[in-house]
Amino acid sequence: MQNISSEVDRFIKIKNLLSTFIEKHDFRRVNQYYQVIYQNNLKYIEKYDLPLYEDAVLLRSFDILFSNFDLDQESYLQLLNTWVMADEGFLICILLGDYWVEAAIQYDYNNSDFSEIRKLFVGVSTYWYLKALEHNIFAPDIYISLMDLYEKTLEVCDLRKIYKDYAFNVGEYSNQALNIFYQQLGELPSRVPLRLALREPVDEEYNQPSLYWFNLSIERQVSVMAFSRYCSNLLHKYNGNYREVDLFLYQDICQKQSHLLLQQIYYLRYIHEFKQIFSSSEGLYLEKIKNAQELIGYFNTLVLSKRQMVDCYVQQILFYQAYLDSECVETSEKAQIKQKIYQLAQSIVLDYAPEFQSEVSLHHAFLKQLILLFSDKTLPFIDDAHLRGKVLSLICIWQYNISFMTLSLALLDVPDWGVDQDLQISFEKIWQKRAHHQFNAQLEEAWQYLLLSGEYDALIKQLIQFANAGHTPSMMHLFSLYSGKLFHFNVPQYINLKHAQDWLEKALLCKDTNALMIQGQRLLEKSLDELNEEMRIHFAEEAFKYLEEVVHHNLVQAEVSYGHAKFILQDEHEKTLLLQFYFPTLLEKYKFNKAILAQIAYIYAYAAYYGLGIERNLYLAYYWGGNAVSLDPVNERYQILYANLIQPTGWFMKKIQYKKRIKVSRGNLPLWMKQTIPIFERHLVF
């Protein structure tokens, strides 16, 4: 394929070979082959432009090494457990260390309920990284992984227990943490002490464990990676305050390094400041722009690695796009800025294609900016450039990102994109990945790109193809699109209510939970609008059937509508229980948007006004009705009820008496209602 460089091609072939060994469970061979690559990596690790096929650290990342597998978290851990039982080699030790640090950071550090779990996961991760060092004590990146482990999790690193003959002690961890670990299919490490003796830390390193791991790494081998990661941790730790970072940069340990290495670290420090300029709400906008432009000038004086050049260009594009979106830019300037974005993007594609292909974290941000650029049809210099198609073709060589593959497939026949016709992509190839836990999310990413770029016909064609294959989310997206809105995009030109209903019915036949919820809510609306009592009950019963099925699938959004339908159907006693327990429990357990909160308020207002499940109370009707209208002011049903409350019919004296009744009823609130109101009001902070 013309868009793949020999360097990237070689890397992908290595990755595919390792994937084949893993698929066959030939784990010993995987480890042996990886060890050869890793030893070559050590020869190049101090280089600034490390060849991609020598990047052993990137190769073992989950998104790369396991890109051919459809693995969720559970099945991935099962694979790792099978692997370590068969061959406890260098690579599997690293992968288990990586897995448990990621598992640890999923638990909120600020929640003390999770402290024991995090402590256990960090202990397991520590063991496996140290076990990897037992295999190869000269592995500089593993020391950096240990540094990152404690920096990311903020757990205490007791070097006295670690540096010599480390043993995993299960007695340090609570039974609750161990039970959760086992529930997640975790396998405890061996309790046999590791045959590993690291040098004893000095006093300064005892106080700063991250410094100890950093020093061990560069004692084994000086590398840009070690300095970059240590500097990145300082930047994260002292976010917005660069004093500590600058002090580190001017220490002897940095100043005695080569000029080229220092320039890479200076870039890291100043690109962080560059990114912060627009993420911070502080400071004058014009001053921010001036600072950003000064930093761009500084970047141009640095000798950077090719990968850093790609990052630098992408960050500049993001800055210029943010500048365009601001109110400060003059109309006359806009064309010049867009020209600049185009030139930077073109340089990435023409001069740094292999490096761009390897910087997978930048792909989405970069492509999105190009789509925004190309959506402006007034720029003559990009009419025939096909730049975004070239970018899409470049990143599609990985064949693991479903969103890019889907986007490419949709746009192959769209001339304005100029997507490489040699891309080995088909609907069948994408559909085979449907078991992937990110399949739906990545498909939606592709469809949002199509909406953003205005390629509606390509989007509809793609949605229909997936829907006809039985993909119910695609059916529901077609229902939304033909109803006039998809995601946050209004598409009134495609409104076709018959098509919308057809796709909803197909999704209902497939028992799609969103379709069931929408149908249930529609029938509930019919019930609420129906004047004939018999039909009102009929629609409520039908709504209840659909919503009950959705609630059994744990779809929280349906809980309130389910309770609402139940409220219509139940007797007085059951109505009281719903008001007193069901809805307050939902408010305590979940966080709802304004529309659902308005629905809850309406239920209480209606109940209090008509005395259903609660003694009639005009104050409560007035209170809850006011909340319903303020939360959802366009809902006509809420407006009608509230209008009846604030504008009662009758003569002047009757109106005065009505107001007195509201005042009196305020003093007659049930105890459970006094407890429910504060629970509801906690949700009114948006």
C-alpha cells in the first residue's frame, strides 16, 4: 500500500507475528522473540529518532500488541493468567504489572472505601515489575514503570521493603480487598522472595522514591524516555507551577547530558505550558495569544526528534483552531490562520508520515481539526488537496481502530476526500470485530466525524448497511436521524417520520433497550394526554410492559418513567409507597438530568394537586409544579398544571381563600415529604 512506510510496515509485521504466537498460546516463543527485539531496543534507546520497529515499549502496549484480538477487561486478564501459568517470562511480567496499575487507577484515590483495594493492586503490580527486573536487571524502562506506578496511584512507596529480596506479603491486605481481587479473576503472585538486590537508596531517594527509580534507570542507561517521563511526572505534580521543573532542568544531572537530549526535555516543559494557555480560564485572551505565538517561535529554534516535530505541529494546529473559535480573531486574519493550519498538516503528511503513524494518541485530535478545516468551503487552496483523505489513509494502516476503518469505508466513494482505494477495508472486516467491547463507541465516533464533515449521504448509507446486518444501535441512529436530530446535530432536512417509525419497529423486534424505552415513554405520553379513562389505563399498561423490560436491563433513564406508569396503574396504597419510597430512593442513588428531574417534580405536583397517594396539599402542588416548569419550561403539560395552580378560577374572595389554603397547607407536610424535598434539592445544582 502506498501510504505505509517501510519502517511502519516492518513494525506491523513484527506485531502480527507476535499476535499469531499469542493466538496459538505459544507464549514461550512470544517471550523469546520479544527478548531479541528488546535487546536491540536497548542499543537504540538513547537515540532521539528511535526507529519504530525498534520501539519495544510501544510494541507491548495493549492497543498495539492485542489489536487483532477482541478482548474486554475480563478476557484479557484470563489470557494473561493463562500465559503466566505457561511461561513466567520477561514480557508477561511487564504486561501483568501494566494491567494492575491500570486497574488500581480506576478506583478514586479520594474515596477511602477504595484505599485497601488500590493498595493491593499496587502491591501486585510492584511484584510483577520487580519480577521483570529479576529477568533483566538492566531494563531501564521497567524502573520508569515503577516510578510511574507510584506517581499515578499516589500510593506510598516504601523503598525499605522493595529494594532488596522483595516478597509479596498477602497478610498486608484486607480480606475485603482480596475478595474483590479474586472477583476480578486476579491471581496472587508467589510469596517466594525475589532474587533481586537493587542498590540501597540514599536519604534523598528515600524521601523522593520517584527520584530513586529515575536514577536507577539512567544508571543502567541514559535515555530520552527516562528524562521525559520524570519531567512529565513533575509537570503533572506541580501543574501550573514550573519552578520545580525548571530547578530539575538546571541541575547537574540534566546539564551534563548532551545538548540534543536537553532540547527534547525543554520541549516537553514548554509544550506543557503551551497546552495550558488555552485550557486555563485565567488571563487576558490577547495576552494568551501573544504568549502562545512566542512559544511557537521558541519551538522553531529547537532541534527536535521527528516524533516531537509531529506533536509540535499538531499542538500548533489545535492552538490555531482554538484561536479561530475565539472572538478575538479578525475576519481578515481567518484565511491566513487556516492557511497556516493547512501548511502544518501538509508538512506532517509529506515530511513526517511514519512518525505521525506511530503517534496513535494524536490521530483523533488531528483528523478532527482537518475535518473542521475542510468543512469551510470558502478556502480555494484546499479544494483539490485531499489532505484529510491522505491522513485517514495513513492512520488506517493499523486496522485496529474501528472508527477510522468505518470512516474510510464510508468515504471511499466520496471524491472530495481522495481516500486511498488500495486500503484493505471492507464491511465484513469491520463487522467481524463486533464482539470488541469498544465496537459501538468507535462506530459512533466515525458517525460523528461524518456528521461534522457534512457527509450525510455517506453516513446514511453506512448506517443502513450496519442496521441491515442486525446492528440495533444503527437502527436507533436511523430513527433519530429521520426524526431530525442525531447526537447533537440537527438535521431537519432528513426528517421522514415514516422511515423513523420503520426503523424503530425493527429495533423493537430485536428487543433493543433504547427502542423499548422510547416506545414505553411514547405510550406513557399518550396515557397522560388521554381523556378517556379506559384508553388512559390501556396506554399506561402497554407503557408499563415496555418500561418494565428496560428496567430489568438496568437502564437508569427508564426508572422514572417506569415508576410514573406504575403510579397511574396502582391503587392508593401503592401510589403512596411509590411517592414515599420509590422516587426518593432513585434520587438518592442516581444523578438525573433536568428533564427527568422535571418529570419527578411533575409526578409529585400532580399527586399533591389531585390528592393521589397523598392528602391533597396545594402548597406541595405549587412547590413541585414550580420546579417542573423551571426545569423543563417548554413542556406544555407542566405549564398547564402550573397555570391552574397560580391562576385559580372563581371570584375575588375565592382567590384570596385559595392563597390562604396554600399558606395553611405549608404547615401540614408529611414527615416523609419533609425528608424527600432536601434530597430532590441536592440535584438542583447544575
